Amino acid sequence: MHDLLPEIQEIFRDIFDDPSLVIMRDSNASTVEDWDSLAHVNLVTAIEKKYKVRFALGELQELKNVGDMIDLIQEKLATK
């Protein structure tokens, strides 16, 4: 499976309106400026739309960082 980080980074840059934003697998709401609940909803919506997947609330609550989100996306894509 290919590395989703560059694609996810583009989504983050779009949502946060910051073309220089760099995210890593361990990036999370406390390490990314302006990552609040509204930004989180926008991120989830954009990711669901791009990858044509749906996240359950319970799945989202278990995510600790960007790496967890990427792993979950890959899991969902593998079962499509």
C-alpha cells in the first residue's frame, strides 16, 4: 500500500490554509496550530470525501495522531 502521508498533508494544508504546513505520523491536535474541533470535523469530512470512506464516531475517538488516522484509512481501503 502506498504512503498516504503526502496526500493527507495536502488535505491538512488545504483545511488549515497553510501551504507550508508539514505533518508527521506523530502530529496531533496539540502539535498543529489551530487544530480545534471545527478543523477536526473539516479534516474528517475532507478525508472521507477523498478516499470515499466513512468513519464511525468510536473509530475517530480512538485516534491519537495522524499516523493512527492513516492506518485507519488504509484499513478501510483494504476492505473496500
